Amino acid sequence: MTEQAGRLSERAQLVGGNRMELLLFHLRGRQSYGINVFKVKEIMPCPRLTNLPHHSPIVKGVANIRGETISIVDLGLAIGLPAIQESTDNVVIVTEYNRITQGFLVKKVDRIINLNWKEVHPPPAGTGKDNYLTAVTEYQGGMIEIIDVEKVISEVHPVNERISKGVIADTVKLISSSYHVVVVDDSSVARNQVIRCLEEVGVQTTGLENGKQALNYLQSIVESGKDIRDEVLMLISDIEMPEMDGYTLTTEIRSHPDLNKLDILLHTSLSGIFNEAMVKKVGADDFLAKYEADELARKVVSRIESLQTFEEVE
């Protein structure tokens, strides 16, 4: 087995068991924050930065890392805290989210911990919709806050949410409103991006925050005596979510006798060969890296067209 294959196997066992590794870091004071290790490409001392005019105020500058010019975001400033004070001890966490390589300036990196997603919970009620948290967890008597990095990135690199002309066929527009898509994502920004895209396609939507919510919702449909295929066109789910991740959600659906025919698209900021392998392992129908409105719309349109073709054959 090659070294890369070995790493993929280890990661498959970890996430397949509803587990994740969290890199802990500090922005100021004793509060610990976390980021999924799978999204971290490199950790390094803060390199020399070049200032750019007319850039977002949370961007400290750009740096050349491994031949690539990367924006370095002051993560403290980005989530509403005071700017991180300049120091030779500051660290940059180089990540890949939504097909974008991004550097985050932090005060210091602590350690990596291994958690079950069941131990990770949505932010407490009353946190407010403008917060930058997707989840929290307890570790060694302290509270770890997991930052909604997709929200931060959307403010630095806004995405085009409009669907190009011609992606949605006129025949689909006529019937799309009769279909219902369930969207699952713990990031409110990412979830709303998907919902706005689907609304442009014309389908009805239900947005949920994690796999546990989604499974309960789907089970409630079949427990009421309805056929899931008549009620839900497809499930579009993130992978990293508190309570239950997208891989475990997919596994639970495939093992349920009344849900196992549901079409599942895993839609995630984690990209690469690893996720394509996991799609096959857990039994999802498809995988799409975030976020490109036309690609997502085409997946939904294709699903509608496939059903129309099936009905015509019948």
C-alpha cells in the first residue's frame, strides 16, 4: 500500500465512524478555537506579507507560499475580535475551502484532538445569527468554538450565486415547483447559498442544520405513511456537521428500509480523491465540491429530467 493510500484508508476509517480531528488554536486570551484537520494544508510561521490596496479590511496582505499567491486573513478581526497583534510568534494556518487556498493568521496553534461528531453541538441558543460559529464542543473542562470558516471566506471571496442562462431548460421550469429538495448544512451561509440556487431552479426546499435533524425529518415522513420518493426529489448534504456528519447520515439512510432509495448528493468544501472514495463507500449517489451555482443547478436539473424520462418509459 502506498503512503497516500494508507492516509486515505486512515481517514476513511475516521470519518466513516462519525469522527473528526480538530486542530485547536488561539486568537487572543485562553479561548480555544477549532478547525477540521482535513482542511489544513500547512501550518507555518507568518511569512512576509505584501499589502494590497482596496482589499477587505480583514486581509492582512498576501504571501507567496509554495509558488502560490495566497491572501492572509486576520481570523480574529474576521470574527469580530480585535486584530491579532503583530508578533514573530504568530502562525498562519493554510487551508483549502471551496476550491480556494486561504491563509488564516492566528496567535498560536495548540494541538490536534480526535472527537466523535456526537460530542460536537450547534452553538447555544441566543448566540445570534451574526455569530461566526458553526459548533461547540467541550474538551478537558473548556469550551472549544468551531468557526464558520465558509462565512469568513464568503466575505473575502464572494461567490457568484446566479445560474447562467440555459442551465435550466424551459421544460424543467414548467414542472420544477412540484419537486422538493432537502438541504443539510451547519453553515447558515452555505445552506442559504444552496437554497437560493434551488429557488432559482424552482424547486421547493427544506433547510436543516445537521445530519441528526435530517434523519429525524426523513424518518417522520415515512412514519406518516408516505413514500419518501414521492415527497423528496433528493437530499443535498454537507459532510462536516455537528451531532452527525454527512457520511454517517448517508449510511443511516442506506440502512433504512423506507429511505434507502433516496437520491443523495454530498456537497462539501472538502474536495479531492478522498471524498470521491467515501461517496462510494457510504453509498451516496454523487459528490460535488462547493460552491459553483451552475454545477449544483445541473445536478438538480439532471435529477428532475431522469425522473421525467423514467415516467415516459413507464
